Amino acid sequence: MASSQPGHAKSSSSLGSAGSRDARTPPSGVSKVQKRAAVGSLSDSGVGKTGSRQPKPSDKLNPKTIDPFNDSAKHQSAFAAVYTNGGIPCRLVHGSVKHKLAWTPAPEQVSFDPVLVTLAEGIRETVHPYTFVSRQGFKELLQVPNSGQKAFPLLPRVAIAIRGALSHTETSVFDAGLDALMQLSDAVGPALNPYLKNLLVPISKKMMDKKYKEKVMNCLQCLEQNGGQEACPLIKSKIPTYSSIFG
């Protein structure tokens, strides 16, 4: 009888320990379900998410809130990064009817190198506000006094940038490229003639498209008007069907 008691005590101790563990620890299945429910509840409520916020509609108008390296933006040039980092001395002013640019300093005091080149490169952009800032900024710089003299030494780089816009597949970018080319022609006149052949290559490919034909013709006439007698043979070399405005 005495020999059986230690075994009985050991068994009781073991059962007591197990019972104690069972009392402290809930069934594993229930624990996992509870944990999953708790994690889901935290995720739905936003608890534990530090530094996150909902974007505001005005964020897209504020350069400081734009991420130029966001893959979803698919930027076409380096303009987005330059603008976001303050490399363009103007900002977008959002009006109730239309937008406008506020320059600091005034456009007349802005150095064309490299601002004009950067704006020309941004004409290929397809995302707001880069589209408006680049195209309107390019136009306004070329409207300042003596813009032709300031733009002349930059023509090799500006012409390459405009050709990039003219070669773009999107209609809005091609249209912006035609506008920029006419604005540049108005500013520099015959100085643009050496670059016409390269600029006319992408234009000639879209000449017969009905949706472009009228605007392309206006552009060609502008180039001839500003380029003088030398411009017409250059235009005809790429677009043989062109008829001179001088008869």
C-alpha cells in the first residue's frame, strides 16, 4: 500500500499541473480565431498605421505634396522632379475659372538657361499640374522683351525637346508641341531655320490626319512667315504638298 502512494501522488501532481495549464491557456483553435479577429479589427480601424493620411484634392496643385517618383504618374521627362524641388521659379495659382502662374522673380528677370529648356522638356508631360505649368511657362517666357536673343543660344536643346513633344503619341502633347514650335518661331524668327528639317519629320507623319491637318497647316505657315524665303524650301523638302503663302 505504501509503494502505491508515491505513484498516486505523482499522477495527481501531473494531472494538477495539466489542469492548471488548461485553466490558464485557452484552446488553440479559439486563440487563433480570436487573434485573427483582433488583427482584422485593428486593420479596419486604422490602428497601428503611423504616418498615413488621406490625400486632399488640393494636393495635386501643390508641388510639395507631389511625388515625382511615383510609378503611377508615369512622367515623360525630368520636369516633374525639377518643378517639385523648386527648380522652376513659378507656381500654379488655382483660380475658379482658369489657372495662372505666379513668377518669383518676374519672367523678365528669369534666366532662360536652364529654365526655358526645362519647360520645353516638360511639354511632353501628360499629368496635371505639370502639363499646365510647362506649357504656360514656356509661352510666357517667350513673351518677355528680347526673348529671341535670350532663346537663341538655347535653340539646339529647345529644338530637341520640342521634337520630342511632336513625336508623342498623345494628341494633346502633339498639339502642345505645335503651339510651342509656333511660339518659338515668333520669338527667334529665321534663327530656327537650321532646325526645321528635324522638327518637320514628326509633323510630316501626321500631316494627312484630318484631326491635325488644319493646325499643322497653320504651324507651317507660321514657320514660313517668320523664317523668310529660306523656310519654304526647307518645308517642302519634308512636306512636298505644302503651298507657299507668298504664292
